[in-house]
Amino acid sequence: MRIVCRQNRIKTLLVGTLLLAVTVLGQSGGATVEGTALDENGAGIDGWVILFGRTIVQGYMYPYRQADARTSANGSFRASGLPSGHYYAAFVPATLNPDSRRRAFPVTVYPASPDLKGAQILDLVAGGVQQLQFRLKSSPAYNVTGTFDVVGENLNLTLQPVTSTGLAAGNNVGLWRTEHSFRFWGVLPGDYVIQITRSGEPVAVEYVTVGSEDLTGVQLVKPPPGPLRGSFKVLPRDPAAAVPPYSGSRNIELRLGNSPSMVESYSGDSFLKQHPRPGNSRVVVRAPNPEYVRSIRQGSRDVVREGLSIAPVGTPDPIEIEIGFGQARVTAVVTAPGLDLSGKPPVPVAVVFLRNDGEHLVPQLLTSTLIPHGLPSPTLGPNQNVIVSPDMAPGEYTIFAWQTSLGKLRQLAFSTDEFQTKFASSIVRVTLGESGSTAIEIPQLLPPEAFATGELLFPEVML
């Protein structure tokens, strides 16, 4: 897979008499998003609508901030010049003065979700206008006050939900602080982490629960959790063979709620994650085919089933990731019915294998062939050819093929229910074990309209 990133430039547009400010990352011209953010009484809400593009890297969706639109006095907003593609929209209420923050609005992902799970994907097209209306209901909000004994320069004090939306939309609470005390206001009920960082490094942390009254007496004295250490245990393909050397191409991601956090430090077959977020995280390991994760253990804990446990204080127990090698193969007959090949050169066809990891369809293999095959064959028709995969990791696969002369499949929305239903006749699903050979037939290529379903976003990901 090749990843192509383009440099963006930032524009700030002032509209009218500064009632509406729009920041767009990208180029002028394009799609427009406009609408209103209203409370339960129909009054406008002061805040920002933040538009997040959806980019897919190795089958994993990562939202990235594309545009901000500040609401006007009546709650209206407008953002223009957006590149075509698929987006999420989130509303982040503004921070007001302490006396007016006894009721507050939650950060809301359009149309009315606290996180991405209930979000609606916006399909924006250059020249088009997308209308949105956020309707938010206010809730009682409270103060959180306390003290801390950390001294020095470049200190930053934050309060964030323990499980965030994963959109990095900011937070809508206010903060007042002195040299050793603080007060957050406008805090909605829920579980939060209060953290002090010095030049970006955590130095003190506390976890609090806000109920139906102000929370007082919080003391920020606990140090953040120690580093998470781990190692790979690589099993040989042949039990009698030596353990293969570390390939260096695996990477690990910890997911707490919808918030991803990458493990940045690797050394040989070991790794280290500084400042892991406390809680019960899911561990996502990406390894090159035919490698796959056989197990993840944290002491006696089965991390695959139970999640990774990080306590608020102390050093977490190390984890061990056991890597195996799949030895399953697929023989696929690819058919292109109705393709006019008379007097023409063979047509190049691409075949992609997408592995279902339980949440995403992750590209595992991209191969190609030519139709017609050009060789005498008693088993293949004139509009067919056959491909044999290399060793594959076990799992559930989605497989389809397309004529590459129609264009590249960039950011194809292949994981959506809409795509899977619309082009079901071109899609084959198969479950592979750790070894063995499986024969399948791909009855037809993806039709040209499948390419119109693709997303063209920044950064581009091209299979």
C-alpha cells in the first residue's frame, strides 16, 4: 500500500461583522456545509461546528480535522471550499463565563451522538451544499475544584472525559486557576481525568466522577502510570525450525473508547509505550501477511477477550504478543462476463483480499492478472483467469476484483453496508484456517459505478 500525503494550506475567512468565522484546511472552491445549532427552545447556541474528513490507512479509519465553522448569534454556520469526500461533523459548545455555566451542552457528533458509533457520514461533492441542523438539549453542569503542588513553568491543566469521542474536538469546560488551585466549570456528569503536563509530559493525574453536585477537594498528587512494556513472541512456521528474526514491520495501537494511541518505541522484538491512558483498552496489532496474532497476554489476563488493563497509578504489567504464520492459500477463478476482448490486448485485473479483524476490513493482499489468460486451458473460459495466493493468515476475508484501466480504487468505501449490499454480486467471502487450500470463483468484476462510491480524501491511500 502506498500513502500519498498532500500539503494543506490554512485559510481564515471573516464573514459579515465577525459573527461567523470559518477556518478551512484545503483549497478554495468545493463543497459547502451550512445549517444551525439550536437548543431545546429553538435558540441559537454559541460554539463551533468541526468537520472531520475520513481517511483510511491500512483499512483503519482515522478522522482528521478539515474545517471549523463558528456559529452566529442565531446559531447559523457555514463552511465552504471543502474537498469532495466523506466527513463527520461535530458541534463543540463555546466556553462562557462561570455564572452562566450551570447548564451546558455536550459535544455532539451529527446528528445526535456522543461518539462516532452513532455518527452519520456526510458525502460532500464539489459544488454541492449540505444542510445540517444540530438540536441539543442542555443539562445541569457543575464545578470541579481542587489543589495541586506541582510547580514550575510551562504547566498545562486539562479535564477530559475518560472515554472520548476520538475526534479531538476540544472540550467545552471553563478553567480558572491560581498557583496551586483550580476550578473547572460547566462540567457535565460523567467520568473524567484531570491532568497536569509540563512541556507536554504528564506529571500528575487524578480520576474523578461528577454526579449531581459540585465536586470539591480534588488533590492532584498522583504521578501518571508508568510505561507499558511488551514483547513479540514469534512462532516458527515449521516447529522444528528456528524462530524467524523480527521483521520490524509490525505496529501496535491501543484504543480506549474511540481514541487511538500508537506505540512509538520499538527495539528488536520488544516495545515501549510511555504514558498509557488508564482504563481498559483494546490492543490492535497490524502485521504483514501471513503473520497474525495468535494471542496477547498480560500475565494471566487474556487481552484479546478481556482488554488491556492500565491502572491509574503504578507501572502496568507487561504484555506478550504471540505471532504465528498462516499457511492457507486461495485459488481464485476470476471471471469478466460481457467483456469485449475481440482483437484487443488482454485486460489487467486487480484482486484484493480484505481481512475482517472484527471492526475493520484490512487490506492483506493485492494481486493482479490478465483476462483473457492467453493459454490453452480445458478448465478456463475465454473471459477467465486464475490466481493462486501466497500463504495467508487465518480469518474471514472479503475478496473482489476490478478492471484497473477504469482507475485506481482510492479510499473505496468497501466497508460500508451500502457498498456491500449494492455490489454483493461481485463480492466473495471466505473463511481461512491456519493451513489448507480453498478454491473460490469471483463471478464478475466490480462495475464502473463502484468507483463513484470511492472517497477521494487527504491523505490519499491507494491500493
